[in-house]
Amino acid sequence: MMFANTLYKLIGNRLSPAGQNARLSILIYHRVLAEQDTIFPHETTAASFDAQLSRLKIAFNVLPLAEAVARLKAGTLPARAACITFDDGYADNLTLALPVLQKHGLHATFFIATAYLNGGRMFNDTVIEAIRHSRSDEIDLSALGLGRHNVGTPQAKHDAIDKILPQVKYLPLNQREDTVAKLARMVSATPLPDDLMMTTAQLKTLHAAGMGIGCHTNRHPILANLDDTALRQEIMEGKEYLESTLGENMTLFAYPNGKPGTDYLPQQAAIVRELGFEAAVSTQWGAARRNSDLFQLPRFTPWHPSLRRFVPALLENLRKRV
């Protein structure tokens, strides 16, 4: 393992040297689970997150995102620079991810969709939890235009969710919420969880622990579907809530879903700049360079089930041009 770590650093130094030619790897996470999920067995658990961070901090120099952005702009990044980010605002970010980060002495930035704090539930989780607790092995969602699905096994539930979510995700915001609420009533008689997301008190605890907080809109819409007025409102509602709650200016933004040209448009990145942010992150794979658009920074996390692939995949990502 010692030889591999040395080799990783040598390769990393070549691909991402210090200074003007540095490249910044920004990792993206959403949840950290207590144990393996039978429907999503490759979802990050506390144990796998711990193992990933052990390898990350050996092979990369992990910085707070705000510092890394400033140093990327100035051309003063260290070799093999990396940052850790989380999207949405799940409660397990505090209860499970934070202790692991603290164990390793690492910093992360958490992008919060503010409408779902204090008992809210994101549309994707409504679909997932409804199907998880389906009252039967077959569900008929034809009335919603979402087809019929076998959900009799964990794999079948996984497959059904993977088919349904893309159809729901791009609906107009109010229609999306209405559709998933109807789906939940049709599929499950079990009350769905209302504690998946952080409370305001938990958010304050995360912030007080020294972690970075950034904006992720209010209701996590597809920004490409919004006009400029609605776009500004969604972003500013989230920004103002976080600033008033935490007493700190919010300078970092994450695009919901985050695919350039699909989930947000290039001209919308200019609006994000106008609203007072200093940088914004997407979900485009790759590593940022000094000439990268600070308002469309790429992010990448290896999702290989094999831990041995984690650092090699990060190094390969450094080669990608965006």
C-alpha cells in the first residue's frame, strides 16, 4: 500500500502540480448512510466514507472549497488539490458524515436546499421511500403517465425508481410535487419519513463545527426550466434564509442536478455571478484549472464499489478536459 500511495502522489504531481498549472478536484456527495441500503447497495455508508477519506487525504491535499477557489483564481493551489462537497442538506450529513470528517481532520462544504429543512422531503426521496414501502409487488402508475412496474425485490425497486425519477425530475416544479404526492398515495400506506433532511438547529451545529455552507436554491428546481425572475427568486430565497440563519454571507452556489445545458443554462451562470456569489459548482465531471469558469466548476466522485479504484479514478479524472 505504501508503494501505491507514493505512486499515486507522483502521478498526481504530474497531472496536478502546484501553482499556475494546478487542477482542482471537487468531490460531490449527497448522503452517508449508517448501513448498506438493500435498494441502493453502492450508496455511501459511514464505513465506506471513512475508507475513502483515508485514501483521499494520503493522495490529495484537501482544502475548504472557498479557500481552494481563491487559490485557483490566484494560481497558488498546492499540488493534488481537492475539496469535499455535499448537496441538498440531509440530516445524516451532520450525524454520520461530520464525525468522519472530524476524525480525519478534513473540511467539507454543504450546499443546502432550504425549503426541505425542518421536516421537508425532496421529490426523489418521496418516490424512493414510497416504492421502498410499496403495499404490493406490482404498481400501476399509468394514471400518472409513469407506467407499470414490478417492485417485488430490492433490485426490482431499484429498477423502477431509476425509470420513474427521470420522468418526474423535469416536470414543472409544482407539477413535480403534485405528481410525487399522488404517487406516494397510490403506492404506499406507510407514512413516509419526515426526518431525512436537517433541521435549522442541525444546520447551525454543522456550521458551528467549522464546515462550509453554500446555497442550493430553495426548492431544488431544474433551473433551465425557469425564467429569469423565477430563477432569481429561487436562488435568493435560499441565500437570504441561510444568511439570516447563520449570520454569514453565502458566497458559494451549487446548481440543482447540475448538468450544464440540461439542468442549467450558460446565461444563468451569469445571473448567479450577479447575485453576489464568488463561485458555483456543477455536476460535470472533470477537474478545474486556472482558466476554468469559476461559475461552472466541475465535480466528480468515483462510485466504483471497489475501494481500490477510488484514487485511480480520481487521478484519471484529472486528465479530463472540460
